[in-house]
Amino acid sequence: MKLTFLPSVLLAALVGGAVGGVVARLTALPVPPAAPLVVEPMPGNPSPPGARARADDAVQRELDELRLALAGVERKLEAFERVPAAAVPQTAPVGSQARPPALAELSVTQQREVHALIEQERSRRAAEVALLRERERVAGIEQQARKLSGELRLGHGDEAFLSDLLLEHSRRRSTLKEEVSDWTDSRQVGALKQAHTELTEWRRGELTRRFGATRGRRIHAML
């Protein structure tokens, strides 16, 4: 018994291809890398209110599309996770009368290959979900920076600085959480709180250096 036809039959029946097209279309766009933090002044004139409103609408539409796509992929992933590892399709490929073998009829080596294919597909879909979540996070932060810039009538350079600062703050905060291995350990949790306090002070200092004490405090209070 050969396994040459099994991967395509098994994966087609177990996971389908509907969500693959959605994710392929979305993930074909590169995730914009976070730009390096620049603290030198970059003067610029505020954008007209109409231009800012149109830009805000465009960002909001993109964010909504990402959230819908993410919800769809997560539902597909949850459904796939519920498929038993031993489940094997019993229907033959289109145009063929041959019945795929049941998992119990395969050799131990072939069964391992089947399980490996299933795990690879699960890992691929989990990576797609993570990518969509990251795109949603970046879009949300950029929208926040754009909104604050509009309310404070900041220039383009200041808006870019604020967006970079918020992205870097979010990245550092996520890194701190990942370093906690045991949330029941009071020492680790205490160290995390202290690190968060220091991170907040770092952000406050960057805002003060860029915008001055008064405006820096105002922006910090709005975050």
C-alpha cells in the first residue's frame, strides 16, 4: 500500500481550502516593520481636517477587515483542532473509484507521516492567526497615533514619531509578559509590575523630550 496519494486526500478532507484563499490574499501583503525610534525634531504642518478624516476612515476599514478575517480563520482553526487525529476520509478522490485506506490499515511509519502532516497544517494555520493578530495590533496603534495627532494638531513628523513610540512601547510590554514563566510566583509578578512602571516612565521621558513638559504630559495622559 502506497501513501503517495494520501497527503492531498487527507488534508483536503480535513482542513479544506476555503480559508487558505482568504489568508493567502491577506498575508500576501507584507507586515510593515516597526520603524526605528527617532527623537530628532521633524517639523511639519498639520493635515487638513478633511484629509485626516478620510485617512481615519481608510484605517478603520482596514482594521475592520482584519478583525473579520481573523475571526474567520480562528473559527476554521478551532474546527480543525476538533478533528480527531485518527480521522481519515472515506470518500475517494474525484474521478477515482479507489477508497483511501483507514488509518488502522496503514503501517506504523505511514501513520506517523499522516500525524506529521496534520501537525504541520495545524502549525501553519496557527502562524496565519498570529500574523493576522500582529497586523491588527499595528493597525490599531497607528490609528491611535493618527487620532491623537488630529486632536492635538501635530505635524506629520510628530505623528510618525508618536506612532513609532507607541509601537515600540507595545513591543517592549509584550516582551516583558513573555518573560514571566509562572504567574503564581509573586516575585516574578512583582518584577513585572516594576518593569511596567519603568517602561511607562521611559515613554513619558520620550514624550517630554519631543514635545516639552506641558504637551508631553498632556499626550501621556491621553494614552
